[in-house]
Amino acid sequence: MNNPLRFWRTGAVAVVLAALGGAGFADDASAVEERSLQRLVSPYDVDETVHRIENSARHLGVSVFGCFEQHGGGASVARERTVAGGTRVVVLESSEGGTPVLMAAGNAADREGGAFELPLGIRVRPGSDGRAEVWLEAGAAQPGGLQGLELDLAALDKVVRDALQA
């Protein structure tokens, strides 16, 4: 998201769930390019990948805000194990507290995929071969006006890369 209308940090699970419920998950190349997403393939399944991401974050001193299950049109606090075909979203906390939420400029109804983004959200979903796909924001494309977010995105990248090492 290059020019967000609003940016804030929240400690409210309800706000994060609302953001996840309104944020779609697109696979097409234009949506990935527009949102500056990275796709990584984990050598593990969804549950093991989520577990390793959470452990990596804690090991590196990054707080986990929560783990949520994202499904068509909504989100909920993730259960112990993911449902088949479900996407899990591990949301990290900002070093400044809470987790950032970005709201897109313009009419939300005109934007495919919703109007909200969680830049410190790591989406983990099943791949076609049983391994998990991990999707996260690419830090370099974030606007410079969001103080502190660059450092948080660098930590997010390190957490994921450490977790995916075999």
C-alpha cells in the first residue's frame, strides 16, 4: 500500500479481526505487485510453519500479537490446528507497541481485497504439495512516512527466514 489514508497501531484484537475480515487474499501478480508481497515456500506444513514462526519471533525478542484463522469473509482466533485449506495469520507486535493497521485511501468498495492491511501479518496457507506458502509484506516498498515500520518489517523478514531454515 503506497499511500495509506490512515495508519495507526492497535492493541485491540477486535480491530485486527476486523482488518483480517476485510482484507482479501489475492494470488494474481498485479495484486502481489501492488501490495508488495513476498511469497516463500516453507519446507513444513502449515501447523509446523506457524509454530516455527512463533518460536522464531520469541527467540529473536519479537512479540507475537496473535495467531488468527482467515477464511472467506471473516477471521477468528486460530484454534490449535488449522482447518484443511485454511489460512493462518501470525501477527507480530510493533517495537513501539500494538500492531500497525493501514487503511487504503479511496473508496474501499472499489478496491478488490479490502481496505485494510496488517503489515506485520504473516499469512501461512497450504500449498498444492503439502508444504506451506508464506506471504508477507516486502519492507522496501513501504512509504517512508510511517516511522518505525521499516525496522519492524526488517524484524518480520528475519523472523520468517529464521523459521523456514531446515
